[in-house]
Amino acid sequence: MSKPVIDIAIGLLLHRGKVLVGWRQAKQHQGNKYEFPGGKVESGESPEEACRREIYEEVGIGLSQWYAFDRIQHEYDDIVVNLHLFYAYVPDDLMQLIQQPWTWYAREQLTQLNFPKANDSIIRRLVWPHYIKISHQLSDFRPEANSLFYWRVEPDQFLAEDLHRYSSEDLQKLIINIEHFQKMPSDLTPSIKTLHLKQHQLMQLRKGDLQQSKRYIAACHDLVALQHAEQIGCDAVLISPIQNTQTHPERKALGWETLAQWTQHTHILVFALGGLHPDDFVKAQQHGAYGIAGIRNF
């Protein structure tokens, strides 16, 4: 006998590096667990319409700008659920309208909460390490490290077959530029979860162009690019150069105060890059960044 299939719309609400989370009562399906707001897609509704309605009914705020996040199917013992996931940023002026008992959690805290099994891939995408190592040498990749690794290599030096030595779990810690990703064999692409956009690649894209189920981190060297990255649905940005660098000595350093000003104009996760050392992490956070990235000092 086939199991009933239910379409559920989920709204991931984000604010300054935090995520809104609730609690499922014991009488509910998958009860006594944490949850993201959302509910059943009603007849005649699109998943996005259902998401907007559920957020208004459950959380108490109305948001117009939503981004497609992913679509996940998960089979439980009794039912099959199709999760239609969207996300939106909550502006400062709506924070006081959010109803209880919804609670904000830092992204890294999500891994410590007991969510239904269907949410595992959502948590993995939302939780970013605070450090990104950048190198053109794939041999510098340390999958066991608590960081991501951006393999920044020229097109003529990118050899996808070199990635076959790593497990699928290892490859989930790798960042690949979108140009290289589009040339990769199909057996490797599902394991690559994070794609990089150079600023000129970023500015050519519009909302709806980004592939669902992948997260995107874009290089931004000015405020226009930063705002565009948020508008098209990127997950994070690399703002650089914060300080003078040997790699790009011709670029004028932005400085810490500019970083602080720019991060006030966006809700997107910001990684500071350029002339930084891992010891600069606290200072970067004090100036609005979520994390830091580096080359030589990392």
C-alpha cells in the first residue's frame, strides 16, 4: 500500500547570521523536535504562496521577497513529505512583531538541536564554518579541518579528475568556481555543495538564475556588487581586500571601517578577505563579518 504524499512549504527566516526556529508539540507528526516555520500546501496554492501565508499565520510577519532554497523529498515510516523550501531576510523593523515562542539561533547552534531527519541537508547548507582557506594547490586541501577550501585555479590548470581521490563527504568542504563546476563530470557535481562567483560572473546573473540545492559565495569589491549578491540569492560573499595584499598589490585596501559600513547594508553572510590572519577572526566579527578567508596566512 502506497504511503500518502504531503507537500509542505517551509520558510527559513534569516537575520544577521541567525535563523528562526520553533518547537513541535508532542501531538504533532515528528513531535518533540525543533522545526522551521511552515505548513501544508493547500489546494490551489503554489508552494511560495503557502510559505508566505504560513509565515504570516505562524510567525506574525508578512514578507514579499522570497528566494527558492531547495526541494527535498523524504520518506518516513508513515508518510512521504515533499519539502518546498524558501528563505527570506527579516528586516530590523519587523523583529519586534515576531510571535512567541519562535526563537533565533546562531547557525552553528542548529547542529545541536534535534530536528526531524528530513531537515539534515537544510542544516548542512545553513551552517558555514567561520574560516575559508584559499589556494591554487589542491594538495593544500585538508578535509579534516574545520574550514572550507576554495580551490582557486586557472581554467587551464583545473583537472577535475584530481578530485576523484576524495570522498563525497570530503568534497562537500570544497568551493569550486562556477566556470570549473560547469565542466565537471556528472559523477562529481552532486558532491560539490558550494560554488564561487567572481564579481564579473556575479553581475551577469539575475534572481532565479542560481541552481537550487547549491550554495553560492560571491567575490565583492564594492557595495553595488554586495547588494546585487543579496538580490539574486547568494548565500555569502567574500569582501576584499580588507588590508593590502601581495596577491593584488594594485588594489586599494578597504579597511575595517568600510567593512563595518558595508555589513550594515546587507543580511547576507560576509567573509572578510585580504591580508588577514586567523587571529583576525574576532576583529572581523566585531566589524560585522561572519568569518574570514585567507591565502598565505592560512
